Amino acid sequence: MALLTQNAQQYYSGKREFTGDGVTTSFTVAQAIGAFPTGTTALSNPDIKVYINGVLIQGATTTPPSNQYTFDITSGTWDIDFTSGTNPYGAPASGDTITFEYNNFGGYQFIYLTDIIDNFMATYIGEGKILTDTKRNDVSFHAHRALAELSFDTFKSNKSQEIVIPPNLMMILPQDYVNYVKLTWSDGSGIEHILYPARHTSNPFNPKQAADGTFSFDVDDDGVDDSINLIPGENSDTWGKYKALAPSENQDYDGNYYISNLGQRFGVDPEHAQSNGSFYIDDLKGLIHFSSSLSGQTVILNYISDALGTKQEMFTHKFAEEAIYKHIMYGCVSAKLNVPEYIVNRFKRERFAETRKAKLRLSNIKIEELTQILRGKSKLIKH
């Protein structure tokens, strides 16, 4: 059975850009009826997306649908019509960029978790096979666990979020955040500069205190205790001092290169010998705190998730497909009674070997790129 479900015309016709003039309300995406599956409309196909200046115009992606356009065949061509739908958008303004997307570009390198579960059920479970009576729910559980575990330290991180740091110097952690890979700020040329965590500060819990230093249970300061629990403050003094003053790396150093201090910086702490700024993460409150030098800067957070947030993201790279099969097999076998230990250990070793192989493949080491980098190994490194 072939794995490609689209022909070349359908795949490469999946993205179009147009420019609005304030009058035109219909834009032709494709001249051929066969460019997309017949009957595809904005209400029936959630893969269709239309953006105005990079902002998604909600169509098939909302429930109940509040489509602001239709996408269908008009006079033999596929057209986006902004005057149709239950909540029509109307003619895009002059200069607006209209982007149409249908395809999942590059999606062939991935396989969805539901397909992996189906393949496992058909291949490994049944009479005369390794697993004879394992239920689909068991396979699904171990498949989800495998995807989560591989997401933490095997898969490449492909999740990121970019924001402009507001005056309060705080960033809310993404909804599916598990841990960060790195934080950077983007300069005027779009070059990213790495930020390092401030390990010697925090935003601790600060209960309300009376004038004599004892804990106060008086919420409204009327002399009567209103609470039986400690009353938390909004922010601690430690955080207030951290964001109010320039951090130490900006006070002591004034650039990324310190040629004028040659020979005078013995023993300097490298994490502070930079002027990019710093941050720390308050996991309990779900916030990232930044130093004052980053106010108004564009900051990029690269992070990892467990890949289980939504059904659409539950897929894996084909390099790691076999590793997930081995994870499922080991999980199912180790959960059964009266299975010989040598059988369990066999699948444990296979799981380890396939995970290692997947990590090596996903590391994406290219000999030409590595050679080019190593050509600089003999250069004089300036301190």
C-alpha cells in the first residue's frame, strides 16, 4: 500500500499568497478541479487555513463553525470567497497579505501515533504471535508513554514561542510546556543571543507580616483576623529588587568582547561575563522572570513538551518509529504475569538499542557540515 495520498499537483498547490486591494472579495487558488479533493470546503476540511497578515481567519478550525470565508469550486476553479459564510470577513483591506494553506508540507517524514497503534495491533498481537490477548487500550497507553518519554531526550525540539517582554518583565509559560531548551533574545539583525538563568535569585512565597514581624491573618487591615491561612503577597521583595535594578552582568561588563580587559579577568564567572541579560523560571506560578535590561526586547523560548497536548501533535519521526514499537512491546510484556524474566530482558535491551539508534539518526550529523566547523579548530581563540 502506497503511503502518499496526494499527487504532486495537490501537494505543491497547497500554499498561495495574494494581496488585497480593498475591493476584491474572491481569490482563485487553483485553476484545475483536480488540484484538491472534490467536495472539499472550509467547513468540512480542518486542514484548510486562511491567514490575513499572518493571523488565522477562523474557518473550519472552530466548533461550532463561524466561517468567515468559503473555499470551493466556482466556475471550474477553486476560489476563496470572503463574502460567504455565517460570519463573512468581507474584502481584505488594501495591502493585506492573504495566505492560503492546505497541505502539511514536509509531513511525509512523520507517522501519526494512531497509525503506529494500528500497525502494532496487526503485527504483534494475535494467535501464534508474541502477544496473544493484549487489549488495544493497553497498547494505546504504552504508545502514549513511549511518545512522551522519547519527546524528553530523543526527539528534536521543534516548539518555540516569541514574545516582546512587557514592562512587568514576565512571560507566561506555554500551555504544553514541560522544560526549556534555551531562551534567546533577537537583535535588530534577527540574530539570537542566548540568555543564561540567574541561579542566585528567586520569587519566594512571601506571607503578609504585621509591624512586629509576626505573620498577619488580617486581610483588610481592620484589626480582625479574616483568614486561617497565610496571606500571600503578589510578588516578593527579592523579585522586586531583581527587576528594579540592572543585573550584575550589566553593571560589571559592557559588551560581548572584552579585549581591553585582557589578562585582567582571571577567575571571572563565565555565566556572568556577558551582557545579554538573565532570567529565572518560577515553575509553581508558571512564569519566566527577566532582568530589567530585557524590557521591550524580543525573546524566543525553545521548549520541549510531551507531544500529548493535542491529537494533531501526536506523531513521531519515522526514524523513531521502530523505537516506539519496542517501547510498546516492552511495556506490554513487562506488565503481564508469568512472563519469563529473560523474555522481559530481551525486549528491554531491544528498546534501549532502538532508542539509541533513533537518537543517533535524529541528531542529523552531516559529515560535510562537521568538517566545515572543524576547519576552524586551529584558529587562535581570544580571551
